[in-house]
Amino acid sequence: MKLTIVKDKNQKEIEIIIKCQNEDEKVEEIKNALTYYNLHLVCKKDDQFFQLDPHDIYYIDALGHQVFVYTKQDVYNIDQKLYQLEEKLAFTPFLRVNKSTIVNTKKIVKFKSFINGRMEARLDNDDRVMISRLYVSKLKEKLGGQNT
């Protein structure tokens, strides 16, 4: 794969062109990875709507029939189900880590393991998220570690 970056002061936004012989699985993976940078979630707070950039989201949590989006300092409501968000964020650094939580793996700074196989992730804003043992192997995979 060849990567070329062309700086142009007249360019208003980033433009990505993929040149290939065939649109194969590798090209599809690259396209999916780039969706993270063009994705926004419409959330609500105090009767106002906001477009949140996924880079600013720490985790998403479902409590009862409501789904909340947590940023460094704010909490928003979102009118989507957790499974819908999981599908939408599938090719991003986000990962479901328990029955009710999706976490942005880019915000994790350290882990703590427990005897029962669960883990706790500490985020860079000092929030803590529990990782169910059912999702530990998926998290290791997402972070590029070995799944043993």
C-alpha cells in the first residue's frame, strides 16, 4: 500500500481518494475505518440537540429504556438503542464491554483485573467502566493484544 499526503492551502476539507485495481476486502476495511472520522451522533441535552464527534465520546451507557452518551464533562441522551449504536460504531475504536455499555477504547488508560475474570477500565477522565468476562477477549483483540 502506498500513502501520499498532498498539502494544499486552498483545500477546505480533507479529501481521501483510494486508487486500486479492485475494490477488495482490504479496500473495504480502509473505507470502514475512515467512517469514524466522518461520523457524528445526534444527542440531546436540556432540550437542545448536539452533533457529537466520536472522538469526544468516552462511553455510552444504557439505563432502563434510556441511553446516555458521556463526554469528558457532559452527559447527553440519545434516541437510539444500544445495539443500533454498536452496529453504527462497529468499525471504530468503540466496543461493547458489558450488557449495557459501549466504550471508546482510545480513552482507556489502564486496566484492573478481578478474580472472577472481569476487568475494570479506567478512562482518561477518571471514570471507570466494568468489562464483563464475556467481552474481555474482544477487547484484547480490539487493542491488538493476543487472545488466549
